[in-house]
Amino acid sequence: MAQAVAASAHDAHDAHDPHATNTGVSNFKLGFWVFLASECLFFGTLISTYMVYKGTALEGPYPADLFDIIKTTISTTVLLFSSLAMVLALHYVHEARKNLAILWLFAVIAMGGTFLVMEYFSYIKYIGYGLTIGSSTFGSSYFVLTGTHKAHVAVGMIWMAILAWRLHKGKIPPSKSDQVEVAGLYWHFVDIIWIVIFTLVYLIP
């Protein structure tokens, strides 16, 4: 009898959620978690490579000669606050208040853009001092690591813009909030990776 009730409940759940899995997480979210796991391995490789070659440059400039901790801290703070904006955007999607959700998505885009602009000017400074992707192993590993992260930020900004457009068109009701939730997971992941990079690259001598 109990097995029949459990089977009936399971069938009802499947009828309600066509993408249900045994884990209780939709295939969409589960697949995205697997993607994020692969991204962790990818960035782990880049970070490890940077740490190996950080002090191997035979000629300057060296990290201590270039990095401006204050400016980098400001850009990092801006990026971290964008995660709060992402949380608020998802909150208002759940409440079917699409205008506020769109507003906070644009806040995410604006803060991500501010971060990229500040980092761009840092790149210009470093290049002016002679640090380029081909100047040394340190330069190569630094630009590949931080440049890959910035590319991820840019992809996230485009994703947020698409979500804002879909919300404006009424294509993301509260029942489909997982579209914004998954984008939020991506954005939080990008922020967490930057915290690791900021700590290992800029704070550790």
C-alpha cells in the first residue's frame, strides 16, 4: 500500500515537472552545476599555472612594481555588490515585479561594466610599464588568467541583457524563474573566482 502511494506521488511529481530527476533538481540546473564544476577545474588550472610562474620572470616589471591594491580593491568591491543586485533581481522575478527585476539586472550589467573598465585601465598601465602577454612567463600567465575571467564577466553581462529583454517581453513569469536563477549561479561563480584571483594574485606577495 505504501509503495503504491509513493509511486502515485512520484508520478504526480513527474506530471508536474517534466524535467524532474531523482536528485530533486531539474535537468537544466543539474547540467549547469556540472558545467560549473568543469569551470572550477579550468580556473584551477589557470590559477595553478600563474602561481608556478609568478616569480620566475628574469626581467621586470614584477608584480610588486605594478599592482595597485587600492584600485583593484575598489573594482573587486563593485563586482561583489553586483552579486547583491543579482539576488534582488531574482527576488523580484519570484514576486512577478518585472520592472524592478529588470532594473536590478541592469544594475548587475552596470557594475560588471564598471569592473571591466577599471581593469582595462589597469591593463593599459601594465602594458605601459612593459608587461605584456609575451614579455615573460609571468606576463603570459597573468593576462591569460585575468583575461579569461574578464571574458566570463562580459558573457555574464550579455546574458543579463538577454534576460532583461525577455522579462520586458513577458517571457519569464515566476514559474520560469529558474532561467534567472541559473544566470545568478553563473554570476556568483564569476564573483567567487575573482575573490580567489584577487587573493592569490594581488594580496599574496
